[in-house]
Amino acid sequence: MKRLSSPPRTFFILASLAGLITYQPAQADPSKYPQFAQQSPPENVIFISVDELATEIHAGKKPIIIDVRTEEEYREVHILGSVSAPLEEFNAYLQSIPNDRLVILY
């Protein structure tokens, strides 16, 4: 008996590969906020990798994820569950950020 290839499966694989080839990640545009581009973070701010963040989440921690890009960039694409607090307005958000949880800014 001759086995026929499944066209939908083949199409799905080819479409997935095409998506990987043409995928362009969203890039923040620093020209939209040049006043912040050269600032250094405060001393109590540490940088962690995505892997470290994943470890924290798997350990049961629930970080607050804050997107500091422009509203337009946030509307284009953002991390599910994140909140928008553009850098230009960030000082207004500082009072509402709890200090007993991990806070991720991106």
C-alpha cells in the first residue's frame, strides 16, 4: 500500500519555517526618548538575564513587569501581563510600585 504525504502537515511545516526566516523582533527606538539614552541606572538596580527571570518565575515569584517604552511601542507588541509606564511618565508610577516584589523594567 502506498503511503501519501499529508499536505496540511507539509504546509504547516513550510509555513512555520518561512515564519522563522522572516521573523523580525520588535526593536525599541532610542531616538524616541534621547533624554534617557545616556543615563545610568541607580546603584540599587541590578540587571538580570531572561534565564534568571525564568528561574525566578519557576520558583513561584510573581514579578511586576513594566514596559517603559512609548505607548505606541507598547501597542505594537508587549509581554503578556506587563503594564505600560513610558519613561517620560515613569516618575508618576514610582509611588504605585510595591517594594516587596521583583520589578522588571524593559
